[in-house]
Amino acid sequence: MGNVVKITGSKSGIILKLDPEAEWELIKKEVADKFQTSADFWGDAQKAIAFQGRELDDEQQDEILEIIRKNCRLQIVCVLDEDPEKEAAFARAVQAGGSGSKISEAGKTAANLLQTDNGTGFFFKGNLRSGQVLDVETSIIILGDVNNGAKVISKGNVIILGSLKGNVFAGSAGNVDAFVIALDMKPVQIRIADTIARSPDEDKKGRGKKERETKIAFWEDGNIYIEPLDKDVMSDIRLS
């Protein structure tokens, strides 16, 4: 049993190595035991985490993160899925998660969040599910879907390389030059600065269904317009 879960740590991150052959319930039990017994050692530090040895889906990652949360005071600010042994990657992720960005779901933190090298924006890898809120101080690029019931808040632009079916608030500090781009634009609500737009009723009811099309939402003269993304539209948009 002792080899089912192995924990190694560094200044900024934790690597959780999981036995790929062990039963899932056994893994969860050992994770709980190990973090409970080492709770005083971790204290209330902020750490990034990476998983090795076993590929986990989003639901399994959430289960492990919830177990950690319940059994110690350690704050997991993000999940890394590449170069987990590099201290620089951990440190950058912790800085991103601990300074001006939040991902929450009823108190849980479960996301892959990395800051760009120049500090002007963030990348988020994964799908946002109902109840999750991603709140950042800069622009954000999301490599995944924003599902119904999820929300993204950004002081800059929001670019979603996936489907937008939830809520987005761009330019949250009053920036009317902010915009929202999605490969599949079917939001419940889009807000830019102080202006709010909602999806037409026919979209919510499935009428007039069209093929997936990349669109951009932008503010102009007190209104939010949603149009297909092309070169002409992009030439009129100012990056913020």
C-alpha cells in the first residue's frame, strides 16, 4: 500500500505519483491518509501540483484536490500537466495563482493556469464546469470549453478556443475596448464593461441551429455586437 501514492515536494510545487494499476478507491484513501498525517508539515502554503504515473480526467483530479483540501490546510493554486519536475514551471504557476487570479468552485481550486512570459495574460487549460468561476486581472486564453453555469471574469480580453455556453465578463474594470472570441459562441450572457448582452431565445431553444462558427463580441456605441470573426472585423479591434 505504501507505494500506491508517493509525494515529492519542492519550494513551489508537489508531484503526486500514483500507481497506474491500483484501484481508484485505494488511491483516494492513501492520498487522504498521507496529507492528513503531513498536514502540519504543509501548513497553509500555496503550491502547484502535478500528477505522474496515472492519467486522470477532470473529475478524478477534482476528487483528489477535494481530498487534499479536506485533510490539510494546503492551498493548491493550480494543476500542471507538463514539465512537472521543473521548479521554474511550479514557481510561475504559483505566482499566477496567488497574484490577481482566482479559480473557484465552492471553495475548490481545480485548474491548469499559467502566466505568459511577459506577464500580460494567462493561459487556462481545461473545461470550466457549472459553478466554476475564473477571475483574472489580465487577458485570458482558455484552451477548452466554458460550460453552462461557469463564469469567466477578466479585466482584459477573453479568447476561448472551444465552446462558450456560460457567462463571460470582459473589460471588468470598465475597458470598453475589451472583446470576447469563441470558436463556438453560444453564451448565456456576455458583459463588456457596463454593457450586457444575452443569447437570443432561439439559440437557447435550439432553433435556427447553425454549424460551429468562430465569432467575436465587441463593444461599440453602447452596444455589444457579435459577428463572425474575419480580417475586416479584427482590423477594427484594438488590443487591450
